[in-house]
Amino acid sequence: MRPGPAATLCCALAGLALALASCGDETSTAGTSAAATAVERTTPAGGASDSASERAPALTRAAARRCRARTGELLDSMESLANLLAVGLPYGDYLRQVEGAREVYDGLPVERLGVGCLLAVATPAEAALNLYLGAANEWGDCLASSSCEAESVEPALQRRWDRASRLVGAARDALSPRRAGGAGSAG
């Protein structure tokens, strides 16, 4: 059994503490390998706390640029999914969009993200993807059941989608210049 996103965040924070104690450099691999190993690639129904990125250190401008270059496609794919959901999306199309986002996620160069990027952007993005995957499972289970009414599962799906959208927004905010420019920020 693999740990959930909350355990992943705790492991990543422990890795960050070790990395900051040893060097504090964004390009260092001292804490990155431990944090990268902690990034889970499973699809639990839950997700990390919406405030996970608020506890993460701000990224420097340079670190934000590097992080954006490596995670931007994943964030874009999930923002596109949220936009499609806003206008209505059949289950088959939703499933294809989620699988596309998962393929992008699977291709992330985790070992090259840096601890700051991993905590501030990749962790909330992963939690958002897990929520989208959980919604796909819940929606699919309902469709497979003759006793399930689509209207009965919709509120739960909407909650997951809303939370996922907020997490993607938090990840995107972590890359914005207004947060990424602090003099004492960690990378």
C-alpha cells in the first residue's frame, strides 16, 4: 500500500528540511531525491490539503521559471479540463482528458524539479490530478450501477472538481511573479 498525498507532503517537507540544512540551493540534489521518491503516482480518492502550497516556501524568480517550464503542461492540461467541465463534458471525453493529464504527469522530470517546485507546485498539482481521477472512478462506478442516478453523484463530483481547480490555482499562483520574487525565498 502506498502512502496518501498527506504522507507524501510530510515526506517532502522532511526532505526539504534536510536539503535546506545541507545547502539551500535550488539545483541541489541532496533533498530532491528523497522528495522525488516521495511523489506518489497512485490515485487515492482524497487529496492533499488545499493549503499545502501556502505552507510551501516561495520560489525565487529563476526557480519559478524553471518550475513553470517543467510543470506548465500539466497545469495547462488540468486548467483545460476545468474549462471543459464548466461547459459540460460527457464521461468518455472526461476520462480521455484525465488520462491525458495523467500521461503528462507521468512524464514529469521529478528528479529535476527542485524541492521548492516539488512542494509549491508539483504537490498541489498531483493532489488535483488525484481528485480528477477519483471523480472519474466515482462517476464510472455510478454509470456501471443500474441503481445509481447521475444526479445523485453530481454534487460529490462538483466538490472534487472545485477542490482540484483550487489546487491547480494554488500551484499556478506559486509560479506568479508576485509570490516568486521575495528576497529571502527558498528555491
